[in-house]
Amino acid sequence: MGLLGWAVIFLIISIVAAIFGFGGIASASAGIAKVLFFIFVVVFIILLIMGLLGRGTVPPV
């Protein structure tokens, strides 16, 4: 399971905790989900740029 999967899990935990009235747990897990999601986006953009820049160096088969 990747980073985005963990962000979704923490988002679901925060929604369930908010429904049952656990405000502290809901806000903490929502914060973790946000951080993991933004880390995923940054890593995705870096790897996308690296893939586009490195594309011209591979000789054709």
C-alpha cells in the first residue's frame, strides 16, 4: 500500500471519529491524512519531472 493509501485510511478514520464525536482524534487523523497526501503529491511531481527529463537518454531498442 502506497502513501496515497495511507492518506485515504487516515481520512476514513477521521470521518468515523468525527461521526462518533471524538473531535481530537478526528482532527489529528485528518491532519495526518493531509500531510501524507501532500507528501504523495510532491513525490509524484518530482518523479514525473525526473521521468520526463530522463526520457531522452535511453537509446532506442
